[in-house]
Amino acid sequence: MKILITGVSGLIGSATQTHFKRRGHQVVGLTRDSTAADNTSLFHWDPLSGNLAPKALSGVDGVINLAGENIAEGRWTERKKNSLVQSRIKSTELLVKAILSSSSPPSWMINASAVGIYGDRGDEIVHESSTAATDFLGNLASDWEGALGPLSSSSTRAVSLRFGLVLSKNGGALKKMLPIFKLGGGAILGSGKQWVSWVSLDDVTRCLEMLATNTNLSGPVNCTSPHPVRFTTFAKTLARVVRRPVFFKIPSIAVRILFGEMGNATLLASCRANPAKLMESGFKFEDPLLEPTFRRLING
């Protein structure tokens, strides 16, 4: 297959590009740096201005859109929120428009989304059919997925892949947490009772490969381990793997003061997601349990 991947410089995009190339697929990417584009393996685009290289979709069998500014970096000022929205919605709209106007459109498009769409749900187990929250993250994810809407009347199968917390020692939350926990500075945030829906980066790339070929899957799909854990378990498991204690507990109010709305939505909110569609399709997780996953990633 020939696959167009956006966000190839990010954690998931880089791993996905490597994964598909190892499987013998041809991968092309998009860049906002016009000087880096070679119009062969890397094409120029500018989602905010609506520009996409005319030949970017030429011969492409599928599209994986992972473009979007990092949710968990910095406080959510109004300017930051606008950037989070625009970087996701505009990129999706541009790709959808290009697909609909193509004389030979790709067979499928997988668009990133997040389990943040469910909001803070306590102990409730959420599935793909669960309602979306109406807070900032819920509305953002709903609009992000909604931008795929026009493809429903086309021949291009569309999937919104709702990522949980993606674990990799090479980037993301785990890379930031490891040095702190190794120094014995690990902490339980808030009550510690909030559920964390997580998934290993390796299972993410395997999931993307399965979705690229399984024509029966479309719409929202939860990309999370079938075994979410409470934050206390998450923190204590990581501490045990690096052989350090967890002495500290940071109250919810302190998290909100330090990180604002971002901290409340990404660190304190409880999301107990179930990857129902993946499980029903027969997908086998290589990393279903947290402690073996931590040990493989950190000590492997």
C-alpha cells in the first residue's frame, strides 16, 4: 500500500511511519516547511491557509492524519485553545476536501481523536457509543471527528481513532515521568482514584495496521488497553518497576493551580475506556497489562 501520514515528526507518526515501512509499504508525508518538501516522499501543506500540494494524494491507498498541537504542553490560554482547535480541525477539513475532489480517492482515512471526548466519567465504563462530554476537550474531539463527516457519503472509509495515554520511553508522558520517578519524586495526583486509559505505542501502530486493512471497521474506535487502571495503581506500578517508593500526594487543588484547566482535564479526569470495537474485531493486544508493559519499555 501507499500511505500518506501526517504528523510524521511526532511520537506516534514517527513510529507509525517506521512500522509501515518495515511491513513493505510505501509511506509519504506532509510538511509545513516548503523547503523540505521534495514532492516525492514529502509534500508541502499549510492547513491554516488551506494549501496542499496537488500530487500529495496521487496513488495513495490510505491516509493517517495525526496532525495536531500537543494537548498537554502549557496552560490552556484562549490562544492555546484556539491553536489546539485549529491545528486539528483545519488539517482534517483540508484532507477531507482533497479526498472528495480527487478522481481516484484513497480507500480509507484514519483520523486521530482522543478518549478525552468522554470527559470525566468516574467509574463508568465508556464505549464508542457513549455520549461525548461538553467541556473543552469533549467539544474539541467531537468537532475533530465531525470534520470527517463529509466522507460518510463517499467511497472512502473513515475511522476516528480515540487514543488513550500512549506509553513509550521515547516520548510522551512516560518519558517525562521516568526521570522524576527514578529520583523517588513520583506522586499520586488528586485522589488517585481517577481511571487512566492507556495503550502502548507498539499496540497503537499494530492497531493502525489492522484498521488499514479491516474494511468492516469505521467510525469511532477506542485505542486503549482492555485493562485501564486507577492513577494510584499507575503511579505505584511505575515506581515499583524503577524500584523507588511513592511518598508524595499532590492534592487536586494544587494540580489545578499549577496546570489550570489542562491539568484538570488531562490529569484529574477519570476515563475508563473499553476498546469494544477492537476486541470484537479480534485484535490481540501485545501489551494488555500495565506492569509487564512498563518492564518491557523501561528494562527491555
